[in-house]
Amino acid sequence: MFNIELIGSNNTKQHYQPNDVADLLMVNKTDFSTDNEFTGRPDTRIHADGNNIVKIRAELNLTQEKAHSWVSKILFQEQKIAIHHPHKTWFIQQQPDTNTVLVGSICPRLRPLNVELNLPPKTQKERMRYLVLLETMFQQYFKLAKTTGFKLDEGLSNFAIDEHGAVFYVDDEYYSWDNFIAFSVMLGVFLRTYTWLDLSFTQLLAQKIISIVDGIYQDPHCRVIISSQLQSLFMPSNDKQQLLDELVKVLSKNPLSSPLPPLLPKKKNYKKSNDRYFAVMADIHSNEAALDCVLDFYKEKNIKQGIVLGDIVGYGPDPVICIKKLQESPFAIIKGNHDHAVAIGNITKGFSKNAQSVIDWTINQLDKSHLEWLKYLPSFSKNKEWLAVHGAPIDPAFFYGYVYLMTADDNLNYMQDKQLSLCFHGHSHMPGIYARDKHKRDHHLTDKNIVLDNYRQTLICPGSVGQPRNGSPGAQCAIYDRKENRFTFFSIPYSVDPVVQRMKDNGLPEQLWQRLQTGK
């Protein structure tokens, strides 16, 4: 009655016969439900007995040739990543009187993790067992993401355990990596769902996440992203909000395994000041002459509070002295993508060859204390007045996204949804403001002096101190006048030639010092 062809198993051994599949197909189909053991797509059919389960991918309408190709590809992937049960076996079922076949798999019946965790743990040993199950799931999830750029479906129902407590992935699909967004949502669902969760377990879970994420990514910024995403989640009660707050608090700490670096960025008290004028600058890019120009400018105007929007290093010849002078300045500092790449030694994301070569050169100019200082710079700053990021507010990583004509609308929408009125950003090296008025009309403003009263949301870039791109080779910066709600842009002339010569002397790319001369 059933024409079954077994294709292969995850560990390449034979664990089933065609009759095993046929017998299970005679069992009544099990419906998916949110409150039982089986959850998934409505067009996936499940047939199960007490020992094994068959899953039919009914949505696939394939010829026998295409089915073989499809199954061979997914089986190869599963054998490579080794997170499914080793006995899982793929098969093809020929449909009678048609040219189409059904694709499916058979594997041992496992206990879904969401069902397992529904039972409140009665002993400390049971609590620790639950913690180990979650730790194993997170290890599988992040290892795959790090090595392949793809993620698993992080819902707990997509993971299951065998009689020995081993954890396996039971879904067939993989998804593009989303920079910890879905993982953070899953953590929120976990906190909301399980009534037995308490502060103690939440703290232990957070410490496990720290150990796993830091160990796999070697980058504390990953936890900044997770913590930021968690803070935007809804919790249905004060008790659940307390658990979320504790999770964020623990995840936001520096690695538990190492002492704080000696030059950990100090928190500066500009937020507590009511000074009228506020300095805003970005993208210094290791240009001491331009930085001196801007710092002297603010000193002359007696402006003692402000923010540096990242990218202290990169492109230019003076990374050490620029770091030192900003450490000694009164201004708050956040991290840019160049700072981050230098700090963790990773240039794989979003850098040109010229930028990569200067990042490599910069790493060799800095000692460990400089690298640690850059690593632990905050990735964003936020208070009741404004949000400050290097890149774009909509970017969950804070310093990769750009604000420009094609992205301004999405970023203004984000600000509107989050009820943010003012965002300072760098990264584009282009001074100007993208603004939305009370009629929800968007504007691109490039005047020198701009009063913000007529706008509900504003995205403000002060330009670049040390590597401008708008055709003006001066050192660019800005001042925000809190009293008049006015933003003023400045471009301060300085001698570019000595900087260009140092770039030449250090063998930095010609295109970069040519751009410095033209401001483009």
C-alpha cells in the first residue's frame, strides 16, 4: 500500500525499515496544537506511536527527482551540523497514480522541551537539570549561528530530549541570523510562560548565557544587544518584570571570569548638569589635529558637557593620542564600528579593504589597556532628552546601520513607535538632520542653524571630526542649545597637510589621505 524509499539517517546507519514507516502511517494523524506535544506548520502531518514519530512535509509538491535532490541536500546539512537525533531518517513515499512523491522523516519520539519545563521542579537537583537542558539548547543555537550565519527556530517546542536527557533540534528549518533579536524574544516568552521561575533561577540562567555567548563570540557587545532587546519586551505582571529586570542587570555586567580593565571608561556626569550648551561630535578617526581643533573650540566656548558618537580610531594615523585626549575630556563617549573592530580584532563585517588595512595597523599601535578601553565603551547612550548611537537607532547592534535618504523614513518610524524625539548619530560622516514634523512629513535639513521646535522626531548627525565626506575638509562638530532647542553645525579649518604626511609615513592607503584633502 505504501511505497517507501529510505534515503538515509543522520549518523549514516540504518535504524528503520520501510515497514516501520508504513506502520506509523496507518496510525491516525495527530493534529498540531499550542497546548500539546506537537506544534508546527498546519500542512505538516504527524503520525506517532509510543516509540517513534513520522513527520510528512505535505506542503512539498515534488517530483521524484526533485524530492531526491531536496532530501539529499537537507540530509547533508543535518549530518554536518549534528544537532538532530542521530537516528532521524529521511524517506520518500511514492504517491499512487501520480508523478509526485511525499517527503518525510522518522525518528524516535522525544519529549519536547516546552512540555518538560511545564512541570515545576520540586528539588534543587531538578532545577539544575532544567538549567542544564537550557544551557545545552543555547550552546547548540549559538554555535550554529556563529559557524554558519544561520539560526535555529528558538521556540522551546523545537527542541526535545531523549530518555537520557540529551537535547536535540526537532524542526527541519534554519533561518538567517538576526543578531540576537529572536533569541531575546524567546527569553521574554520563557519568562512570561513558566510560573515556577524565580529570581535565583533567572540569575543562574543569565550567568549561563554570559558564559555561552562570551565563550562563543568573544565579544561582550553581543550581550549589550540582547539586554537592549530584552528591555523593550512586555511583561504581564510586576513579578515577571522583576525577573526581566534581573536578567538584563546580570547580562549587562562585564565578563564574570575576568577583572575590570584598568582603563574601563568612566561614567561622566553630563546627564546631571543643566548646562545650556551640549557638544556633539563623531568620527574622529585617529586625526589628532582635527580633534585638537574641536576640543579647543569647545573649551573656548566653555562647553563642558557633550558626547562623542564613536569611531575614535580607524582611517587616521593618531589612534593612541586621540584615545588619550578623549579619556581626559569631560565628554561622554560611545563606541563606533571601527572602535569595536579594533577592540575585538574582527574586520569581517562591513569594512572596505582600505578600512581593514588601517584597522589591522591600528591594532598594532595600541596596547592592551587601549584595546580594553575601546572594548568596554558603551554602545549607546539614552536619557529623557535623547538617544545617542553611532550608526542608526533602528539597528539592534547600534553601530552598523546608516542613516541616509533611503533609511531615514524607517528610522523616523522607529523613533515615532518608541516615542523618541531626538537621536544623535554618526557613521555617515554627513552633517545634517532628517526630521519629521507634526503632520508626519519628512524633511532633510542641511542649514547651519536649525531650530527643532517644529519637528516631532529628529535624526541629527554632526558630521565627522577627522574624515568628513560632504566636500568640506574642516573638522566638523556641532552644538545643541537646550534653551532655544537649536542645533548648530560647524566646520573648523585646520592644517590637513601634516596629517596627510603622517598617513603617508605610516603607509596608510592613498585613497584615505586623498579624501582627507578634499573632504569627500
